[in-house]
Amino acid sequence: MHANDPDDDSYKHIHNISQEFLVFTDHFKAVNDTYGDPADDALLIAVATKLHKLAER
């Protein structure tokens, strides 16, 4: 296979489009200050899970 062949894994890797974005969670510091690290970890996991589900659409 050749690097310009769409069936080649290297082509898929090279031509894979990725995006980065920044998500602000309102009152994140307040959650951490009030409930501690386990709560802010749960919040981050919930946000990541929701974003992952949205990206699958």
C-alpha cells in the first residue's frame, strides 16, 4: 500500500482531523472547595462523558 491510499492505516493516521477545545465549568472551584476532590473528579468525569456522547453523534 502507498501513503496516499485511503485504505492504508498510515493514511488514516496522517489525515485524521482532530480538534481541541476548552470547556469552562461554572463554579468548579466552589464545588472543589465545598465537597473536595472526589466531587470535582466526579464533575469532570460527568462533563467528559457528556462531551464524548455528543461527539459520537
